[in-house]
Amino acid sequence: MAANTRRDYYTVLGVPRTATDKDLKTAYRKLARKHHPDVNPGDKRSEALFKEIGEAYAVLSDPEKRKKYDRWGHNWEKIDQAQAAGAAYGGRAGRTTWTSTGDGATGGFNVESDDLGGLFEQLFGRSAGRTRVRSAPRKGADAEQPVEISLEEAFNGTQRTFQLRDLQTGETRSVEVKIPAGATDGLRIRVAGKGEPGLAGAPAGDLYLIISIKAHPLFEREGDDLRVKVPTPLYSALLGGEVMVPTPKGTHLALKVPPETANGQRIRLAGQGMPRVNGTGRGDLFAEVTVQLPKSLSEREKELFAELAAGRA
């Protein structure tokens, strides 16, 4: 293509001249997916655009080449004699270089393998005076999905259905996933083969669910243990008695409170906490005694408390 008919590389990628490396990579991946020959078989226009997009990104993603392009435009190769001689197309550490030849002119560009984001690899060869593009199989990218569940769902385990959109085809698919009992904040659940589709027959990537647990009005979680405040009458705390402790199952357990139990004291109910994800038992439930002072005392009760206070003075 003649230099005076070539489009500006920034226009090709649809980014401003102040675009960051991240902006360039994002724009390139989006356009490359859209115009990739595998997505548009037999479409000559898409094939040409795909080549143009790759050429633009190859120059702008290289800091040195971008600097020269910003200064001299499409003539940067001719002005820089070293690059015109081909020195600029040598492989650099951590990069893969393809060089294509067509119509008697030599050109080339470098593309970092990581910049493809697991999308595809390009192989160039001469065919009938033009560049032919083929795609190598490449596993699809992994995907992440944040999931918020209740403490009860974490306690019992649950199942969720997600609607995931394919970035390449735009199609939506349903994925049903089981969340195990005992799930914790930050737990990553891998769902094999439910990520982005692979290229050229390669397997799809994986889906990772990132779990978070909603705050509960009664229970506080400490690892696999649970803590719950239990209102306890003053008389039961002083003389001993029985109180009812709620559980995540929605039931209540009877708890004996020893005489002279202090406010804030914790009483352990073994094995009544959260199930462990690996299936080896459960944590504990700790009932925290919260002493409730009596209200609306009768005259007799006031006298008894006064006598008790005088006796301990």
C-alpha cells in the first residue's frame, strides 16, 4: 500500500495519540477479535483490516517505533536507515517476530506473545503475491465472576445459575454451578471449560467464581467458628439457668449457664459452627452471654437488691 494512502495508525486502532499501552492493547484485542479471518471466513475486507490492525499495533506497542512514527509518520522506516535495512526487525528478548514479503517489498512487525491475551498466534507466509493469515489453536481465556451469598447459603451449600456472554460471538449461555457448604470469603471455585471459547478447535478456558459472604444480623464468622450474642437474664447469670441459642440451621439449642457467669463470657458449643470445605467436620459455635438487667422492679425487688448491696459493702 502506498505511503500516502495508508491510514494513520491511531485512526486504525481508534485511539487518541495520548493512548496508554493498556489503551492500545484493549483496542487491538477488540478489533482483532472482530476482524479475525476465523470469525470472517472468506471476507477479504476483514482480512485486510486484520492485517492493518496488526501492523498498527506492532508499531505503536513498541516504544521506540512509536516515538519514530509520532515524529515522521509512515516515512519513519525510510528516514531511519537502520530500520530500513531491517535492523529494527530483529527479535528482541521476550518477543516473537514474523516477517512477511509481498510484491517485491520487505516489511515486518513484532508482536509480543503475551499481548495476544491468549487469543491467537499469527503465522504469515507468501501466497499469490499477498500475505495469508492462519491461526494456531490456542486455549480460551479464563473468566472470573464475583458471587455474593448469604451465611445460610454458605452453611448449607447452594447452587447458582449464571448468564455468561461470549466476547467473540456475543452469544449468551447459562452455566449452573454448585457452591460447596463452608464456602468462605475469597474462595475461588473453578468451573472447568466454562471460560472463553478456544481458537481453532482448542479447549475453552475456565470460569472462576470469587465468593463473598454477606454480613449476618446475628452471627459473626471467625474462620470456621461462629459467634452469637445470647441475651441472658441477670438472675440466670447470677444463679445459673438455661437460655436458648440460635443456630444457622434456623433451630435453637438449649444452653446451661453456670452460676456467676460474667457478662461477655463465651460458652462453646462444639461442632455447631460452619462446615469445613474439605469435608472434615465443623467449626464451633460460641454463645456470648449478654446479661440483661431487669426493668420495672417492684418495691420488694428493690429492697432485696438494696440488702444485697449493703451486705457486700
